Amino acid sequence: MPEVLGKTQAKYCSICNLLIEPDEDGWAGGHSAKPINDGICCGGCNKMMVEPAQMRQFFASQKA
């Protein structure tokens, strides 16, 4: 069962399964993990896995 932090439910990255920590601006909602999966992800996975996958997907669509 997920942990509860105050009145909000803890969110975990759907890629690395670590707790999603707030970003520098305070946003703690995570990032879309698409196209890796349909969940949400942490900032680290977003930068290292999701954004590169999105770029590959975009450039592949431009070749068609």
C-alpha cells in the first residue's frame, strides 16, 4: 500500500520505482513516462530515459 505524506499520497516512479521527490520549483507530480510506459516518472528517469526516447520518436516521425 502506498505511503501517505501529510494529506498527499506518495508517488513512485514507474521506471525506477523510487519515490518522486519535488523538483526545484516545488512540483511533486512527476513527469509523463511516455513513450517508455503509461505511468509517471521521476526527474532523473525523465532526463535520462524519457526525453531521449521522445526525441528519437520525434525524429523518426520526421523521416516518414
